[in-house]
Amino acid sequence: MSHYKSKVTASLYALISISFWGVSFVSTKAVLEKLDPYSIIVFRFGIGALFLLLLLVIQRIRLLVSIKYFPHLIVLGILGVFVHQVLQATALLTINASSAGWLISLSPIFTVILSILFLNEKMDIKKAAGMVLAITGVLLVTTTRSGHSFQFSINIGFFLMIMSTLNWAVYSVLLKSLRIPYPPLLVTFYMSLIGLILTTPFIIRSRGWLSLSLLNHKEWSHMLFLGVFVSGIAYWYWGKALEVLEASKVSMFLYLEPVSTLVAAVLLLQEKVLFISVAGGIIIIIGVIIVNGQLLPLLFSFCKNNRS
């Protein structure tokens, strides 16, 4: 029974992480009215790095890492923090938060493709059908309404958002293959620190810190949320979930991220969501689940645990 409770607790940790990440699109969109993308990334990961450092000190985890793994951490920091966040923040300049949340569901699709190419995994009919569904969903999400007809929106923001999901897939495959032998909290701290260092020259050039005085209390709350909860607690809780659950089961929670984004966008930003966009997002999620082939085993396991 205690083992089952630990799984429930781990699932709660994963759910909290996904909820924070889903809302992050909304918070970023809100702060973009006053700050440029690079300034947001600098301040966000500056706050996040300080918070993660505090956690490391409290947990008495050594900060020293072997120089052998510095190149690994630098590559992961560039892809997982710098490139990923710049693409997403720039994309949010031209698309709404809810669309960004739906499009992020494509990341597991790209992960499957890269796994087939570089990890010798095989393609089957089920995976192909799932990817077709997901692509169909993307076309629906990127459709706008003009009068009584629908037309496809050619928007650089959608392209950048899709590129960010491809980048995240590359990062995920590298993270799996590199296998850095340090606690996830320590790896996340160094990734945040590297992202901060890489983006600092951009904020110096644009003197982005001057825009901080323009932020009101609500916008500061969004910034603190991005730093502490999204860049700090979410990654920490995700690591705690992975200590108990299998990685494949934890990854299932990623499919709930667009739902969190949609709810937050409607409540906090008063975004109007088209039914066709919601339908497209649901199709994306169904396609991703089919590709990963984990829905039925998860439901079977859940029912089995409830009966026991």
C-alpha cells in the first residue's frame, strides 16, 4: 500500500510540474508587453538559478562536477535553456499562449522520429497513423477564422514554436544518451546558470534592465512565477517524480500541459479560443499518445491499482 501511495505522490509531483510549465506560456506572454524575450530569459533563469542554488545548499549537494562533463552541460544548457527559451519567447510575440501550449505537444512526435534515426527504434503503422493525426491537429490549430470561412495563418510564430519542439526533442535524446552521473537538481542548476551566462550579453546590449521599472505588481508576480516555480520547483518536482515512476509513465503527463495552458490563457489573459483550435489540440494529443503507445497500458495499470 505504501508503494502505491509513493506512486500517487510521484504522480502529483509530475502533475504540478506540468501545470507550472503549461502556465509559463501565459506568464511569458503577459511580461512580453514590457520586456523583450532576451531580458525575460535572463531575469527568469537568474531567479531560477539562485533558487536552485538555495535548494542545493539546503540539501547539502556538492556543487563540484568533473571537467569531463562540462561540454555535456554546456550543450544541454544551450539547447534546453538558451535556444529553447529564445524560440518560445520570440514565438509568443506573434501567437497566443493557448496555441503555443497545443503546439508543444508535438515534441514527443519529433522525439520518436529522432529515436528512429539515432536510437535504432522502429516505425510501425500505429506510430505513422499517430503522426498523421498530430500533423492534422497542427493544421487545425494554425487555422484562423475570417468572417464565416477558415483560412490557414502564415505566421512566423507558429514556425518558431514548432522549431522549439524539435529542439526540445533533440535535447531530450541527448540528455538520455549522455547520462550525466549527477543529481537532476545539480544538472538543472548548471543548465540554468549556462543559459543565464549566454543571454546576459544580449541584455547588456539592449540595456534590458531599464525596462524592469516598467513592470507593475502583476507583471512582477509573473516574473517571479517563471523564475521560482517554472525554472525551479517544476524541474525539481519532475526529478522527484522520476525517482519513483518510470520515465515513460512520467512523460504521459506532458500531454496535459496544453490543457493547463488553455485554462490559464482563458482565465488570466482572457484569450478567445476557437472551437477548431481546441479540436486540433485534442487531435494532437491523441496522435502523440498513439505514437507513444502508452495509453492502454497506463489505463490498465490504473484500473489494476484501484482494484487492489
